[in-house]
Amino acid sequence: MPNATRTQPHTATADTRHSLAGEMLRHGAGLVAIGQVLRHQDLATTALYAKVDFTALRAVAAPWPGAAR
């Protein structure tokens, strides 16, 4: 069976890196700075860490005009 069909389990190292990147994003760090800390050679790799944090987004988003509050 080809390797492409196998999934890699998350390791403690990967989880730690994701946590660090998320914290840095929440504190305003840019992708370039995060990529440098994580020693990524390609910004596209770092961009994988830039997921939407819906809880944080709701806290700063303006309510939709006429929407229930």
C-alpha cells in the first residue's frame, strides 16, 4: 500500500510546535517571525499554523447589523 494512504500520528513535538505557533499568533506575531522560531524554510509551511480561532474572532468581531445579540 502506498505511503500516501497512511496517516502520521501527532507527536508531542508537533503538538508543542502547534501550541507555540498558536500562542505567538494570538499575541500578534507575524508568520515570518513564527517561521523563524520554528526554523521553517518556506513560509507556506508556517501558514499551516494560521488557523482561524473562532473564539478569539467572536470576541473582536462587530455584531452584524440587525442580528440578535
